[in-house]
Amino acid sequence: MEAPDQLLTLAALLAAAGLTAGFMAGLLGIGGGIIMTPVLYTVFGLTEVDPSIRMHAALATSLAIIVPTAVSSVRAHHARGAVDVALVRGWVAPLFVGGLAGAAFATALASDALVILFASFAALMAVRMLLPAKPPAVARTVPTGPVGMVAPTVIGGLAAMMGIGGAVFTVPYLALFSMPVHRAVGTAAFTGLVVSLIAAMGYIAGGLLHGPVPPYSLGFVNLPALAIVAPLSVAAAPWGAKVAHRLSRRQLSVLFGLFLAASSIRLFSSL
């Protein structure tokens, strides 16, 4: 695909996705990966990226885009006092372990298997967030110590495998331990920054070891897509954070659930 009009169409699609991903990152605490992954998968199909590594490239590039987007989102939420910095500090080590393990495992999986995994988890989380009744909290504080390290390790691994920051897991998990949803969203943005940075490095290494990758790529990370999407996503994140703090807990949960459901349907339809 080399015709100028086709290239302009692809660039416009990426630009629109970047603005949407950034806005949703600020609004929901997500890194935008749940938007970017299916979009990048589609774009890489149009540009004839090898199907055997197409999803790997989409996941890796999505994670690389999340890094600057998450920085912008975290700053916006932190300015409103909605980030539990102490919790994130305690989660850094398990997120690191989980993120690297998830990236390594995903590199070894077939592209279609990654698509199914991503779409299935998005569907499950959509159901959880759309439930009309708020599930009872299991405790008043988030677990610490060895037991408390299990959840961030699993979240880091799953997020890395699916090219997302992990807010789809982090927000519901923190809500189970009585954390207000706005603070959970802000904290999830921070944990997403940690996961995306670690996992992106893992995908870069995995791509370099894999062999031939698409042109203009660093490992599995596509640099042109990163250059187009990241600045727009960063610029839009504060808008989303501003809107988030005007919504009720229920409005935020329903919006999150609807968005996850749409993403899941889109990915399953691509198989």
C-alpha cells in the first residue's frame, strides 16, 4: 500500500485513534491500549504486515504508545489527588516480574491466540463493570505483604500479553478493597505506566531475537505509528481526566463497561 491517498487514510486513522486513546486514558485510567491494539492490528493488516507477527506488532506498539500517554494521564489525576502513590511503589517489583513474563510468553504465542485472549478478557471485564449492583467490598484496605504481591504480578503479566496498561484489571480489583472509583482510575493510570514501560522493553527484545520484523520497527514496535499516535494521545489525556472528575462512580463504571464490550466485539469479528 503505497498510494498517497492510502497512506493519508492510514495516517488519519492513526491520528483519530491517538486522540481517542488519549482521551479514554485520562477518562478511565487506561493506557489507551484497548483502543490502540485493535486499531493497530487493522492498520498493520492494511499495510501487509506478516500475519504471523501482526498481533505481536500491534501489542508492542500499543504498549510503547501507552508510556507517554500514561505519563500525561498520571499527572492530570495526581493534580487532583487521585493517585495512591504508596500503593504503586509497593507494586513496582511484582509489576516488573509480571510484565516481563507476560511479554516473553506473548512473543511465543500465535497471533490468533493473542487476539482471542485479548478479546475474551475484555468481554469478561465489560460484564463486571456493567453489573447494576456494586459488588460488596471484601476488605477496607488493599492487601500488602507476600499475598498482596500476587495480584500485581498477575495484572502485569496479563496486561503485557494484551498490550494494555492493565486498568481493566486494576480498577475492579482496587474497587473490591473499598478504594473509590476515581482514585482507583488514577492509581490504575500509574500502574499502567509501570507495566507498559517494562512490557514494551520486553517486546523490543523479543522482536530483536525473533528475526525479520516490519520495516521501520524497533523489535516489534513500529516507529512510524508510535511517532504519529503518541503526541496526539498525550495531548488528549488531560481532557479525559478533567471529564472523569465530573462523572459519578456509576457513570464511569458503565462507560468503562460499554467501551470494553465494543472492543471485544471488534476483535472477535476480525478473526
